[in-house]
Amino acid sequence: MGLLVINPGGEIVTSNDAASEILGYACRVFEGKGWGELFLEDLKNQAFNQIILDVIEEKKVNLHRRVPYVQPGGKTLQLSITGSFLRENDQIAGIVLILHDVTELQLLHDREKQVLREKHRLERERAEGLTRLAMAIAHQIRNPVMSIGGFAMRILSKIDANSSIAVYLKNILSDAERLEAIVRVVSEYTRIPTAKPVQVSISDILEKEMAQLQAKAAEFSKRVTWSLELSVVEFAVDPALFRRAIYEVLLNALEFSKGNEGSVTIFLSEAQNGLLMEIVDDGVGILEKDMPYVFDPFFTTKAVGVGMGLCLVRRIIGEHGGDVRIDSAPGKGTKVIMRLPDQFPGPV
């Protein structure tokens, strides 16, 4: 850490070797010289100078900023600077500046942001490709399925309901209804809009979805204990899309509970530059051989199901610029981990 102390007359009275090295000067060259003659006329470092001016004008304590700084040799650094206006016995004692070279840290942060942007772009391209495929499937299947189902229904209405042909027709109707369900879910997937996050109460969303799933559990004759552990109550999400994602995850937890009882806990906390949500159940878990495919469209281990739920969840979280992953083991339950950034990336 570099240290500079400037007296009320603008003279640098104390400095250390780190300050000299960071600012690109010979050791101890500052002491006894005026801050103005060294820095003020340097137009390349206006942001650096502005910190000192703001501390003087506003009598700030612990004013912290990250600014670029160009050394006399031309090398540009990113500096983290904390400036404080000092008083002693109600008299102006001077200004203290603490300098920290965070250039490497800034480069790492910029690279991380670039990687995240690229990841988000690739995820969006994948989602757009899947959307185009889904739209084509829905378009090609919808009309034939309706015709098959409609003709089967008409024939069934004209024959003996107990005949062997009636059994075949009922099977045709059943499979046509399944195809219609696939078309319906795929169409919903293709109609997912671009996320428009607003600041909302996450706890309210979670409580409403848990209440809805509690009613669903009663239909399945299951008893599920729902619990929330929240350290964050508000966050910027698209309310409708986020509710849909939460519903799909909770529905999976309900459907894959062990026997007729289960428990689901939702943990919500701050993460680095965003929000971390973990939905943990004590259900049957996921087989290791199935784990690579759980986010794939149409993959399902349910006796009745289309297999678009987790695919839809990933799409929605991706629309928010976040990511989702799953930790699970057979017989040990499942943890769905979702991370959302605090700055929505917007269109890529």
C-alpha cells in the first residue's frame, strides 16, 4: 500500500516507498514538494487529481474510488485510492491518501467478465437454435396430430365401444393427446419472452409457488415440508419468468420425493456480484448415468412427462444472465443451484 500525507499548504510531508513505486517516481522524491506542482497540471490523470480535490472541497473521510493513473513513463495502472480529510483540535491537519495498485486484479476481473459474456452469448445462441428447432417441430406436428386425433374420435363415436377396434382407436387417441402435450410444451418454450427484470420481493414469489405446489402435493396424496432460509428478500428478476422456473424446480422435487413424504428447503443468499439460490430436497436423487442429460429437451425419467421442465429452467435463468447446475446422487436427494448476476447483461 502506498501512503501520501499532504499538509494544508499542499506540501507532501509523508510518503513511503510503495507510493513512489506505484506513482512511478524515485523513492522519497515526494517529501517537501507540492502536490500541485507534481500532479495538478497533468491532464492525463484528471480522475486521480479529482479525488484530492473532492476530499478538500467536501471534507470527505474514507472517500474510495478506483481510477486509471498514467505514470511519468507512460505505463497505465488501475489504482484503488482512499482519501480522507484530517482534523486535529478542530484545525485542518491535512489529507491522507492510501494507494493500492489493482491493475492485475482489474485485468482478471475484465477477463472474467469477458468469459461470462462469451458464455452468455453461446448459451443464447444454443437457446435460439433450440427455439428454432422447437418451432419447426411444433409446426410440423400440430396439424397432423389434430387430424389423427379428430378422425380417431369420429370413428370411435360410430362403432361399438366394446369392439377390438375401439381399443386400438383409444390407444391412437391416447398417443395423439401425448403428442399434443409435447407440441403445447414446445410452443410454450418458443414463446418465452426476453427477460425484463424489476426489483421484486423474492420471498413473496417463493411463498406463492410453495403454496401452489402444496395444493399439488395434496392431489398426489403427498405430504411435503417446505421451508425458506433467506438472507436476501429483494432482487431484480422478471417476475413471471422467474416464477415459472421456480415452479418447475419445485414440481420436480415434489414428484421425485421418496414415498408419500418429503422436505424441500430453499436457501437464498448474496453471492459475489449477485444472488445464490439453492433448492434442496431429500428425494430419490438422480442416477449418475442420467446427470449429463437432465437439461436436454425431451429427456425425462417420469412415467408421464414431456421432459422440457429443466430445459425451460436453464433457458429462463440464462435469459437473466445467470447459470444453473445440479448436484445429486441416488437416494440422497437433489440440490438445484441457481446464480443470478446483480447486473442484467441485456441483449448480446
